[in-house]
Amino acid sequence: MTSVEEPAHNGGRIRDAARTKAEILDVATKEFARAGLAGARVDEIAALTRTTKRMIYYYFGGKEQLFTAVLEHAYSVIRQAEQDLDVEHLDPVAAIRRLAELTFDHHEAHPDFIRLVSIENIHEAQHIAGSEQLGRIGSPALEVIHRILESGHKSGLFTADVDAVDLHAMISSFCFFRVANRHTFGALFGRDLTAPDQREHYRAMLGDMVIAYLTADRTA
């Protein structure tokens, strides 16, 4: 069987591999989010890019590997945002609210991320579990939350006996539900959780819930 050739020269210059891969990932993200892993077709992804099915296989190896690469890229976006978050100058209450707002803003701005994570859960996280890159990335948010919780407990502001993973789950669950379940929730209750005129209400509501939980009087 003949091996796939190196990317061809174009006008005496080597193909811009980084740009081509980025374009493939962008299109593949939309296609997987739209059709799921089973429904997405590499032929369709190739047709929507300036490349070929053969080139997609050259860069990524196959549909399963391409889906893993899409997940890796999607998670790298939120992880980078978490890493760039600067809350060291804020008091614990303001810091945890800012972190919650970051998650809220990201999930709202990246509905494809929500769909991809939902699809990966259907597949029992097998692609994430097999990804060395995602294992190395970790979650900067957990480190930030741990520091905020430590500071809040030392100052006496926080009373909840909760660790960073549990608090991360609490924040993520609200942000994820709001986007993932907007259609079913709207059909059942007649309320659009992502309506622009309600955005600040839900954004503040998330912060208020988290802070109320962390600072509740537990002496009673």
C-alpha cells in the first residue's frame, strides 16, 4: 500500500501546514457539533475546506483522530482563558465571581464546545481518556479555585467545606445547562435561558449562588 505523500509544494513554497490544519479544525468543529461523531463525514469536511480528504488523513490519521484533535483544540481555548485570568489582586469573593463569569462567558460564546462535550459524553469520554495532550493540559481553573478557596477560608469569608473540583462542577453545571438545554427548557417552560435581555440577570445569578453557598452561615 502506497504511503501518503508529503504535502505538495505550491509555487516553490511548502504548503502552510499550520494554516491548513487550523482551517480543517475549524470546519471539523462545526461539522462534528452539527452532526455528531457518527454523522459527520470526512468527505464533507474536505469539501468545505481548501484541501482534500487525503490531506485530512495525512494530518490527522482518520475521523476518530480528527475528532480527538477537535476536542483538544476546543478544550485548549477554555484552558488558555483560565490561564490568562488574573484574580490575584481581588478579594476571594470578587475573585470567585470573576472566575464564574469567565466560565459563563466562554460557554455562551462557544455553543459548539457544549455540543462537542455532550457528544463525547455519549462516547464515555474515550477520546479524552486517550489524549495525551488533554492529560497534560489539566485545568488551570482548579489551581485558581484552590487558591481562592484557601484565601477565603483563611480570611473567614468562606464557610463551605468544598474542594476545587466540586466548586468547578457547580459553576460549570449552571453554565453548561444554560446553553445545552436552552431549547428543551424553552419548549417546556417558555423561557429562553440565552435571551440577550436576560444575560446579565443569569450572569449575576450564577455569581450570587456560588458566593451564597461559600459564605452561608453554618452555625445554625
